[in-house]
Amino acid sequence: MINITKIAKNNIKYNKSKSILIILTIFLATTLLSSVAMVGLDWTEVNKRNVIQYYGSYHGLYGRVDETKYEKIKSHADIDSTGIINGIGAMKEYEDETKIALAYVDENAFKFNSFKLVDGKLPVNKNEIAIDDMALKKLGYEEKLNQTIEIEYEDYASGEIVIKDFIVTGITQSSESAQVKKSYSIIVSNDYMNSTRDMSKENFNVFFTLKNGDNMYADDMEMMIGEIGENFGIKKVYTAVNENYINLSKPDPSVITSIVVICLVIILSSILVIYNIFYLSIITKVQEFGKLRAIGTTKKQIKKIILKEGMYLSVIAIPLGLVAGYIISEVIAKYLLLSDVSVSKWLTALAIGLISIITVYVSLIKPMKVASKVSIVEAVKYNGESTTKKKTRKGYDYINVSRLTKANLSSNKKRTYVTLLSLTLSGILYIVVSCALSSMDAEKMAKLHSSHDIVIRLDNYTFGDKTSPNTELNILQKKNLLSDEFINELKKINGVKDVEVTSNMIKSEILNLELEEDFYDIIGIDESAENDLEDMELYLQDGEIDLEKLKSGEEMILNFSMYADMYDIKVGDILSFELYDGEDIIKKDFKIQAITDGPGVFVIHNNIMDKLVKTNTRHSIGLTIEKNAYNEVKAYVESLVKANENLNGSYIDVEIASSELAIKITKIMGYSLVVLIGVIGFINLINSMITSIITRKKELGMLQAIGLPNKQLVQMLNKEAMFYTSFMLIGSLTIGNIIGYSAVQAMRKSGMSYAVYVLPINQMIIMIVCIVLAQFILTYLISKNFNKESLIDRVRYSE
């Protein structure tokens, strides 16, 4: 009786070199697959924490809600829980633009907005507060509880300056984004809020979650939140949906599809690696199975021998790969994600282990069929080459290194195709991910709507505030703050290369349409606003953007597509406006040319704005500055805007810091994935070359026996490797960049308009250098190891 288990184990022991190679390959492939999956799991958890930290854990927000409406909202059948924040006042802004605001925050709102209490408790009594740690530092106090501190602030309700002593009962941690913006908070008690204002006149910000919200999609939730708000008479402009948190808890189908596709591609790449190594290693054993058939082994037993051999090797390699993948994921989480995430990975490990086992099984199907179906005579003769119906083959009068290389590659075309496919797929993945990551640039993100280093704009103006008529935009524009003289003075500053008007704006009122707001802004645009025009074209929903027709003064663009849906505005509609020119009013009709999304609400051409309005309509100006003079110019501009409450400045270094914080995690994880994908291709190259040498040891030994020198042997191996690497590089660099370009365009369409396709030259060079170096090093090491055996042993090799 034939003991197939013993035969399988003996095969593993006898063919140690192949067994080690198979174990190593399964181990590495499983390591890559498990580490990618586990790092993805960690990244998801870290991303979830970041989203909650930066955007909160509430589903929606209603603004300007009075006490009566708040009580009704709390009792609504679809509302799960609510929390409120009510602004109390603000301290005077510091010279470094640090801002400290006072507000009442109840426990639910505290939780929803991810405040972190590092010590103490929330205030209860009238004279108690909880304060940000950075605010304490700015005020000159130590971080300790129960100390009394003096706060001077302007009360929002009365407009008066209040000086009050408070006891610190809690210390909150300032978030990274708050530190970048230098914006900190002080939380007062409910008793203090009630004692300082008429609560019947107060309007709150109400944060809430919906019942069964985690099982709803973003669109459905947005619709429900809007309907609830309408029922309570809350204007849509004061309704907000926390899409970032909603998409995190229940991603849209398109997001799920994208993630599944990425995972399937990575899994397919790993499957090809494992399949390739098994196929190349098993086909040379068909002769052995033919001999077993000759002594009475059945087809079923032949299949079981191959299957058991593969499973035994998998049992060794897969657990080791899972452990290694887990260790890698923990290291990446700790040192790259900079987070101590604690996520259960047992189910992920079991799933990856199962996938690896299935992959090994699928990889063995072809060798099992080949060995079991051929006749005994054919099995003994089998050498792994493709069969052909031709009775003769083309030969040569003489052979050289190139013809030997070609003969080897064509002797088993399927092996060659599988190797090329898996190598090229790995390379394509590497390039596509590199394209996507290269497009994410913090400076480009910061300069999304302005290419200037510093932007000075009008600030602290109002639209239709009857209590403060002197702060209305049209009245403020009469002061001519951004005049030609002001611009010329800026141009004279050492280091300022250019000063340009970046936006114009006028206050307007629509007469023939009932909207939620009484007044809206109309901005001016021309050919110089390339970024804005590009975004408007990108998000175009209806009509056609035609600057020449805008110059006629008869047409305008609706730059806020939500209003088109809310008020049934269509391309071709005529809107009647009152334009505010200082204290004068100009009536003008415009036809809607296009509906899109971009800066402002309505857009006309700058030339028409200049003709219609006499007042200086400049809203912002941009400064382009020499790098070595940036700090000095920034300091000067800061002093200018601080001296005028109606001017504000934005600075490119601050914007870049904020942008870097936003994309930091994405880039770290993305480049980690790129490295792992690159390793997949590298493993496949090593596998193909080593297996090719092992399976042809006897053949190469015979060639050397009849006069093939070592130099030509190395040349042959190099040419064979060059064929694989050349095909991989050509396919990866062409197809990868085409798909990468499409991926970047898809990113832009999905809302990442700051993503601009950049050819990933550095990543391409790294890939080329690594692959070529690996090829030559491997060829050298393999040929050196190959020549350690005697010529007789190589000729007699029959594994």
C-alpha cells in the first residue's frame, strides 16, 4: 500500500532547496497581504479617531435655535441625542492672532465635538470654568486646578467689556488644528450663562445624532436632517450635515466599491506570486509522479501527494507570515501613524490565512491535473515545456547566448506569461499609487484658491445687519481701504515682487426670487483667475462658462449649485438684482449662463463690475514675495492688518502647515502601501530567476559540459532577467501612468480639486534602479552559487 503522506513529506525533505523557496515565497506573500490588511485596519481606526477629533461625532447641526425650538428638537421621534453650544463672548485678540472665546458647552456637545478633558471636570457653579491648556499658558497661568484666574472679555449679548474672576475646575487639551489656528476656548457653566443674558433671546447651535443613523447613507441622512429642520422652520443655510463623520460610520457605495477594488487588486497580485512559485516548482516533479504511476499509484493519489506537499509547506509558512504581518502593522502604527491603536486583528488574520490557503490550493490545481492526466510514458518524459502539435521544431545551424535565452523563455510560454503578468501588475500598482500620492501637495492645497504668498482682504463687514449699518460691505467699500495708493505702498516694500487684485465683490439683493437670505455677494472674475475658472469648469453642472458673453454684461454664473436645487434656478433664467454702490442702488437684470460651484454665490466679469459700480469693489489683494524676504514682509503686513479691524491677512506658511496636517496621515499610509507593493514585484523577480535556474540545473550543466563558459552563462541569465525587467518597466511606466492620470482626475472629480497630476519621476527612478540592481546582484549570486557544485553533479541533477 502506497503511503502518500510519507511520500509528500519525503519530497519536502529531499527537495530542500525548492521547499525552502516555496516556504519563503508563501511566507513573504502572506506577510505582505496580512500587513497591508492589518495596516489598513489600523489606518481605518486612526482615521476614525482623527475624523472624530477634527469633525466631531454628531450627525447634524442646527444653528440659531431658540429655547422653544430646542425643546421640540429634543423630543422629535428621529432625534437620538442633542447637545448645545452657546457663544458667551471673546477676549481681545492678541498680537500673534491668538483668539480665546468663551462658550457654554453641555456634556453631549462636549462629547460630540471631541473636547478632551485631561484633568478635573466641567464647570457647574457660576464662577467655575474649564479652559484649554494652551489658553492657560497664553494667559500666563500654570496648568493646575482650583486656581483663580481673571478673564476680560467682550460679551456677545450686551457688547460690554466684562472682567470676571473664575475658578479652574477643568483643563481641556487643545487639538492640533486649534494650535495651528491659535484658537482656544473657555467653557463656562449653565448657571453663569443664565445669569448673564435673557435666555429667551438667545440662539444656540444644536448638535445632534439620529436614531439608527449608523445604518443610513449620507444622502438619506442629509435629506432627513433637512426635512426635520424645515418642520421646525430652520433655514437650510443654518442646517449642516457632518458628512465626514457620516461617511466614516457608513461609507457611500462608491467608496466601498473603491476599497474593495483596491483590496482585490492587491490580493490578485499576491495570488499570482504564490501561483507562479508553485507552478514553476511543481512541473519539474511530473517525472517523479510518472514513476509512481508506473508502480501502481492512482490519479487521485498523485493529486493528493501534490496537494499534501503544498499544504504542509503552507502550514509552516502561513502562520509565520501572519505573525510577521502583525509585527509590521504594529511597528507602522506606532512609529509611522504615531498612534497606539488597539484593534482586534484575529478575524483579519483568519481571513488572510484562509485566502492564502485557497490561493495555494488554486495554484496546485494545474500541476495536479497535468501529473494525473498524462500517460506513464509522457509523465516520465515531461519537462515542463508547452506541448505542440508540430512534429518538428525549427532549429539553428549555430547557437549563441541570445538564442539560448529565447529558447528558454519560449520553452514554457505559460510560465513566462504568468511571471510577466504578476511583475507588471505589481509595477502598475506601484506607479498608480505613486501618481495619486504625488498629486497631494500641501502647498498646492494651500494655494488652491490663491497662488499668492500673502492675501490681504476686507474683514468684519456685514450683509443686511440693521443694528450695524456702518459695517455693511457697501459702506465699508467707500473707505477705499484697498486703494491704488495702498497697493503702490506695498509694492515698494523690499522683497515684494508683485501685488495683484485677487477678487472684487459687491453686495446685492434679488428682487424676483424669494430666498432665505436678503443679501448675497456677487464677485468679479476674468481670465487671470485660472484656478477659480478651472474649478468652475470641473464642477460645472449645467450650461457653459463663456467669459466673452460675461463681458457683455447681460449674463452671470450661479456659483453655488445648491441654490439651483433649493430655488429651482435654471440656465437661462433672468434674475433681477439691486446692486449696492456705496449708498446708491443700481438695478440690473442678468441671465444665468451656467450653474457650477466655486468662490462666491454669483459671478460676473470684472470689466462689467467696474462699469456698473463707481465704488472700489476690491475685496482682496495678493502679494508675491521673494523667499528670503517672506518673514520680514509677513511681519510688516501683520502690523498693518492689526492696526485696521476691517483688514485681515492669510499667510502661505500658516496655510501650508494646516494643509500638511490634513494630508499627513494619508501620505504616510500611502507610501507605506507603495513600499509593500514594490516588495511584491521584487519577490516575484527573485522567485522567477531562482526557480528558472533550479529547474534548468541539469540543462545548464550539460551546456557547460560541451563548452559554455561561465561568462556566457552569466550573460544568458542577465538577458533573461532583462527581458522580464524590461517588459515590466515598459508596461508599468506606460500603463501605470495612464491609470495614475485617470486616478488623479477621479480624485479631482470627487472633491480633491487641489490634486494635480505630477509625473512621479522620483518613484519611477527608484523602481528602475532597484529592479535593475536586484537583477544584476541576483544573477551574480545565483551563478556564483551554481558554480559551487561540480559539473558532474549538475549534469546528474534530476530533481
